Amino acid sequence: MDTVSFFKAVALGVVEGLTEFLPISSTGHLIIAEHLLFFQGEKAKVFTTFIQLGAILAVCWEYRLRLIRAFTGIPSDRGQLRFVVNLGVAFLPAGILGLIFGKHVKQYLFHPLPVASAFILGGIVILWLERRKTRKVYIQHVDDLRIRDALLVGFAQALALFPGTSRSGATIIGGMFFGLSRQAATEFSFFLALPTLSAAALYDLWKQRDILTSADLPFFAVGFLAAFGSAILAVRGLIRYVAHHDFSVFAWYRIVFGGLVLVSAWMGWISWTAH
């Protein structure tokens, strides 16, 4: 693997890890980063799907005791069983809709300009929710979710099929809209990423297995490790942040970042058409 390829693998891995669990859209950032790094094509799509597994592993590591307690407690603890069932229920809307519409979404919307527009719209929605003065909180902890709550969050997550929306942003903001506390919505978003991202990554890897060779292993491994390390930092930082702050800073980031992409296209500074 040459130096340029190493740099690209690290850069994309860090982008994935830092943005996957923040409400700013990892997919949107990766689409823009791929364009700027001239890293596009079918193998590039497989790579960016694969490095999501690094971010998933980071959540597994950070919450390993919680996850072990949940799955070992299924036979005897109704609370742990409900937690696992809630994850399965919340996964279903995105899983089903992704199978039906995923191919069409990738074909028509996985481009920088639609992503930039989704950045801005998502930022406006976050600001609107944070400024609501009548928001009521019914659920303080992820263990208090009912199946109905999990399903509603699952439908919110399905909005993230549109690139630039942000899976974590949709689940966190959707959860808060439906009565979850900021902490509960954030943690449930982390846990819900495990089945959602794992299923999407493994499905795409299986479909594209024929285009991969053993020579791709070092490149993929570097991206995976970069995503794992940066995702751990992002998860720890976000949990500390939400304890004392709202999500307005992420909303303004989305609006400014999306606006810069659109302005750069309008002014002709960067050509955002496919290379």
C-alpha cells in the first residue's frame, strides 16, 4: 500500500469514526470526502461500508458490560429481554425500507449537492426542536422504553435512508421528539447502530464480495482501525457533552457546512459532479 492510499484510508476512517454517532451524518461527510480525495467507484463504496464495522466495534467496546448483561440476562431478566426486543423492533423500519428503496436512494441521492441540502434541512429541524418550550420528557433511561417507543424511534431512523440526514441525528432528535430524555435518546441511538449498521455493512459486503481481493486487506484494515479509534473518542465525548449541552452547535455546523458546499458549487469553486 502506497503513502497516498494509506492517507486516504486513515482520513476516511477518521471521518467515519468521528461523524457516525454525532448528529451530522457520517454518510454525507464520507460522500463529500470521497469526492475531494478522488476516491470513488464500487470498491470505494465497499470500503466506506466496511469501515462502519470499526465504528460499531467501538460502541461494543465502550458498552461491553451493558451488552453482556443484556444478552446473558435474556432468559431470566424481563428488563434485559425488553431491551433486546426494543432494539429488534426499532431496527425493522430501516431494515425493511432499506431493502426496498436502498438501491434507488444510492443511485439518485448519493451525491454531494443532495447531501448538502439534507445537511441544511436537518440543521433547521434540530434548531426547531431545541427551541420548543413545551417538550415533555417521559423516558429518562433506555431501560424504560416500551415497544411503542422503540418503534417510533425506528421510524425516525428510517429517515436516514436519505444521505445527509444522519442516522444518529434522526434517532436522537426523533427520540427526543417522542419523549425520550437527551441522554436516553443518545444512548439508544448508540445501541440501535449495532444491528442497523452491522446488517447494512454485512449485506453490502456480501453483495460486492467478488470485487475484493487479498490485496485490499491492508487498505481496509487501516480504515477499520482509524474508524474504531476515532469512534471511541466521539462516543465518549458526546456522552459528556449531552450531559450539559443541547444539540444546537451541531445544527449550526450542519447549516454552515451544507451552505459552504452549495455556495462552492454555485460559485464554481469546486465541481461536485462525479469524477
